Amino acid sequence: MTPMERMVKTLNHEEPDRVPVFPVIAGAARRLVDASYPEWSVNADVCAESFIKAQKEFGMDCVVTLIDLSVECTAWGQELVFPENEAAHPNYHNCVIQDIEEYEKIKKVDYRTCSRMMMHIDVCKKVVEASKGEYPVIAFVFGPLGTLSMLRNQSAMYMDLMDDPDAVKAAAFEIKETLKDYCTALLETGIQGIMFDTLFSSGSIMRKDMWDEMEGDLVEDLAKHVHSLGGMVMIHNCGEKIYFDAQIRRMQPEAISFLYPPDDCKDFAEAKEKYGDKTTLVGAVEPTKVVFGEEEAFAADCKAHIDAMSKNGGYVLALGCEYPANAEFTRAYKMAEIAKTYGTY
């Protein structure tokens, strides 16, 4: 089967020839093309080439264009720091929003004025062209509340949510409106779907009812928009006690990428039993095991997840978050090997 055929069957909750594999190669891919992190983060040709090579090198059954979580916030003028060996991030000493009264500065903007958004669109075009329809290409987009936290900083925004939630939500709404147009442009490149990072929808950061109030209707609108344009909706959230139920109700995602069991499940087997017929499960191998521990422990983790979640399809063997940016690729090869041998149906 081709990767596309394998993923289609999996997303339809049917058993393909084997479990699809996706080691979430993001910034680590820069090393496949001998690029520095700063160059990889802003150069569409270099970034796209790295994703294309990673798909071939590790036999990935899909490509998700995760660059970093600071792509979208630059549309509002956020200054970034570009470290040599890690992902770009906001300069938190110079946030766009310095005070709670400044949320009103955040208005809908034209994504075409944002060089990093346009770069990401160009990356998607190039990867789609190279894929020739043989594997799915999924664009990665930070959600409204997450993008807003890049303009303020997460801890300060959380305090602002207590003091003036209406101001925070009004700004998040404007970001959502911008992201809708951005998603339209991404889908026009020929990608198969969009993976939204819903950072705050987990028990490790925010109560379920607060998340639903502050971002639920915003991501619901984004998901409906993507679905209306024929794209798939996927979610990534590597927080503890992720809210599967609330997010499925809001977004009806085709797949959820996660690291920990949902808040209402004791383990991954229960997650499969409870949600396996509602969405495709992607994950949830611990990224720390790429760097620490013996290869046998990493292999055992991969096999345990296959055992718990692969029955009747609807499961993709993957890390629960991105592959460590500076780690050796040994475990990526190992994950692919396990999918092709242990993961057969």
C-alpha cells in the first residue's frame, strides 16, 4: 500500500496492511539538509526540502509541517529570537501586549503581510508538489489562544483571564478571524488537512469549562471552516489530561495527536475503547525515550501503544510530541521498523 492508501484506511477506522508511522520529525529535519535552525525556520526551499527528505528517509506515512509555535504571532509584529539549535520563540522581554489594557490592539490582520505565514504556505505548496499524492500533507497551525499567548506570554495571559476574560477573548476572536483566512490559503496549496495545536485544552494548563468558554467556540468555527473547504481537521495537544470529549464535541476532528491519556481515561487502552470509533488516535510514544534510556525500552513503548490502540485501525504510531531537535535519528528508524514488522495486521 502507498502511505496515502494506508492513512486513508486508518482514518476510516479500517485495518490497512500495517500501522502507519509518523515520528513527528520537525526541526530535527534541518540536519538532513545541513541547515542551521534559523535558516530552516525562514527559508521555504530549505524547510520544504527537509520535510520531503524526512518522509523518504524514515518512511513516514504523512508529513505535518510543524515549524515552530511562533509562525502565526509574527503577523501582529511579535519579535522573535532565532537560536542556533532550537526552535524560534518570542522575545518575552518585548511582547506585543505589555499590559492588560493592550489586548484591544489585537485586530484581524491580512495574513499576506506576514512573512512567516507566507513562508509556511510556500512550504506546503512545495511538499504537496513533491508528494505527488503518495502521502498526506497536513499543515500545522497554532490555535487562537496559543497564538495570543505568544504575544503576551502564557503566565501573564493566564492572570489576565482571571482579571478581564472579555478582553482576552476579544483578542483571541480577532486572531481566529485571521487564522480562518490563513487556513483557506493553506488548503488552496492542496494539503489534505490542518492540525491545530490546542495547547490550553488540557488539565495541565486550564480547567475544561474555562477552555471551552475561552476557546471552544473559536476552534469550533475554525474546524467548521476547514471541513467546509473539504479539509480534514486534526488536533495536537501534548498536555496531561487532554480534553478529548470537549474537543471532539467542538471540532469533530479526524485525528488527535497526543502524549498522555485523556482526562477521563485511566490508560491508552481505555482511550481506544472510549474514543477509537470517534477519531483516529495518533501517538503517544514519549519523546524523552528518544534521548534517554535503552533502545529496548523505546521499542517496548512503541509496541505497547500498538497493542493498546491499533485494533480495527484508527491508530498511527507516533511520538506524542516532536522529535527532539538535536537527537540522533536512531529511534526514528527504529519506530519505522517496528511499524513495518510488529505493526502488521
